[in-house]
Amino acid sequence: MKTRLYRAAIAGTGSFLPSGRLTNDDLAKMVDTSDEWIFPRTGIRSRHIAGKGENTSDMAAAAGRRALESAGVRPEDVQLAVVATISPDSPLPACSCLVQTKIGLANATCFDISAACSGFIYALDVARQFVETGAVETALVIGAEKMSAITDWTDRTTCILFGDGAGAVVLRRAEEEAGGGVLSCATGTDGSLAPLLFIEAGGSALPTSVETLEAHRGFVKMDGHTIFKHAVRNMANIAGKAIAEAGLKPSDIDWIVPHQANIRIIQAVAKSLDTPMEKVVSTIESTGNTTAASIPVALDLAVADGRIKAGDNVLFVAFGAGLTWGASVVRWGS
């Protein structure tokens, strides 16, 4: 049984989306597709694409700085930084170490988490336990991806989906009796389904070579139809578990901030929770799937425009390669 001395509260949010844009019409000039085909099936019309020399750590640092500014926290006061990403600048060192230097997190322990689209929730769950047990007072959690670097731009089944960006939250210690904070986190994994969504080459089992590059084996591959079914079922189930662990009912949730993978998945999960789409935060039309960044980016935009207010119960829910899935319920503070 976990010992919880404190509650971990989200004290600030931040996001960064690169200025480069790629529309469906742009993609139609690259592969055999069209806006008329992409939008009804995915809900995506455009996505942000990082420029040359604009790396995952740069976007992560930009989002992290904005979250710290939002929370009124100095970089040197952060004791833990966790970056969720599957597209780090390089295999070594961890992206979080580069972010540490770029932001100036001189007193933070830093590490990465790789859980694909579920990465932000996994990172949030790890960081909040550091805060709840009193091990740290302030933590920075970032989801950041340069998916354009690991996308096969000749594969029309996957290149239409992904975009680049980063989002972040600051977690701070609050007394257990405080009203706001992370109420629950629930996660799950089924590694037997790994072949449904994977990158074959680039690791120690199949290092990058001329042959793997020529065969496009270092890019994301996906069985989209099967993934859809697993995503809807597991996101609905894990959301229900997180809501129950928070001591709430689905009707108590004011906002759902889901992973932005596909509008049909989002709609199906909302329906399973008997939640109208008016209570769902969606950015997918203009961002596409930014993997680990999608939830914190959407969250930051909804906080900035005033949709999410003090006292609201907010559900995060995601599904990704692994296969992995997760959900978290947060009561928004003042």
C-alpha cells in the first residue's frame, strides 16, 4: 500500500508548437491522399512540423519554461524532471538531461519515460508519487515529440497522422486535505500486442544500417484497424478505473482531455463514458497526433482559454504503442 503524505497539485501548464505547418493539401502533393479522405477518418486538417535544427529537447524546454512561468516557479527550485518521449534528440543522453541544461534545472534529477502516446500519463504517475511521498516538493513533467523525424513520408497510412510539439505541467506539494490535485492514476500494458504499432530498426536488436534505411524500417508502422479497437476498449476501461479510484462517477467529470490520436477514437471513448463532446478538449484538427505531447498541449490550451476552472474534475486518458494505456483524474486548483 502506497504511503501518501501530500497531494500533488498541478501548479502550472505550458506548451510549444513549432511554426511550421503541414496541411492535408500539402500531403496530397507528397502521397496519394486528400483532405476529403483524411479529415472524415481522422479529424485532422493540419499539423505542426519542427524546422531544421528544432529538436525534441528544444520544444520540451520551451514548454517547460512556460509551465514554470505559469506556476511562478524558478528553474532551480525544480527537484525532478521527467520527459516522456519516443523521439529523443539521440539515444544517449536522455532528452531530459538536455532539457535540464536548456532550462537551468540545476537541482533536478532527470530521466525519460518511453510509453509512446501514454507517456505523459506514465510520467505524471511517476512524478506525482515522488511528490505525494514527500521525496520532492516540485516536479516538472513534459511530453515532447518530433514525430516528423520518425515518420515515413511515403507511407500514406501513417504520415497523415503525426505532428510535432511539446506540453508540460508543474507538480507541487500540497497538503493531503487540499481540495485540488491528482486524485488518481491508472495504467496498463500488454506487450504481446507490440507488433501492432512499432519501429523495427534503430535499436540494439536491429541497428540502423544502409539496408534498414533503404527499406524504411526505422519509421513508425501500424495496424490501424486493429489498434482502433484496442484503443477504444482499453481507454474506456482505464478511464472508468481512474474515475472509480478517485471516488467519483463519470457524471462527476467536467472535462475529458484525451490523447489526440483520431477523432473517431475520441468520440467512441466519450460515448462509452456517456459524456457529450462539448465536454471533451480536442485539438486534433490543427495538431494531429503529437504522441506523448498531445494531452499536455491540449490541457494548456484549455486552461489558457478559460475552459478548465478551479474545482473542475479533469480526466486525462491515453493509449499507445506497447501496447500501453493510462488515465488520471485531476481536480483543478485555484
